Amino acid sequence: MTLSSVRPAKITNVLPGSIAEEVGFEVGDAIVSINGTQPRDLIDYNFLCADEFLALEVLDSHGKIHQVEIEKDYDDNLGLEFETALFDGLIQCNNRCPFCFIDQQPPGKRDTLYLKDDDYRLSFLYGSYLTLTNLTQKEWQRIEAMRLSPLFVSVHATEPDIRIRLLKK
């Protein structure tokens, strides 16, 4: 794995008294992999960190990669907080719904108000609504394999022809 292909999970907070503080994590460090798997998001991070033995690849704030091994109880939280819950970027909506409130935003607002989020991970983690029309087969398989539920689905119509017309797909 080269650094150019790595999208590590950037740490923004190390909780006082945590395992991470004890091990020496610092704000600005980033998790590259856990037990050989690069976490795509907070879901992967939590799943991978539930193990007793963790072999972490960490990129420090100076650009140096370190190997850190941690032995802990199952489900013990490491005490890290991250810049974002999505380490590999946001899945955006490609629908062209005439009622989309994002498309109706006036110009000149902050950039985040114009993001057309349709990311099932944010639905699972935070309760955001999504259409389920922008998922690849791989994402559907992940939802099933990891039993990611509940997901909050915005249903504007159940009749397939009307739904297609509304979503302008």
C-alpha cells in the first residue's frame, strides 16, 4: 500500500484517560489500518476495534508510519474521535428530484449546504434519510453482510413508474 492510495482516519481528539492516550496517540495522527484492514468509515473502525488484539498502522502528524499493538478487552473503546465518520468520502445523490431542498438552496451559502448526501452509512450512524437509489452492488452486499440496520429511507412513491419520474432517473 502506498501513501498516495491511503485515506487514513484523521484523529481530532484523544479522550483523557483512554487506551489511546495511554498508548501515546496524538491529535493529527491517523489510523491507516487495523489488523491489516483499512477502515472505510466509522462503522469499519468500530467493528475492527471490537477485537481483543489490535495491530494498528498509524501515520503520525510528521508523516511517519508506526506499528502499534494493543491488547484490550473486547469492545473496549480506544478513546479516539475523528475528523469525519466517512474516511473514504461521501456517497452523493445523483437523483434530480424537482423537490430537492439541496437544489433549491440560494447561492452563496457554505459549501456543505450544497452536498447531496445519499450515504447509507450516515443513515445508519446518525439517522439521515436516503433514497437507496445511489448504491452499488458492493454497498448492498455490505449492508447485508454487516446487518446495517436501521436505515432511514425517504420514500416519495412506491409505484415504480412514478418513483422513476419523481427521482428523474
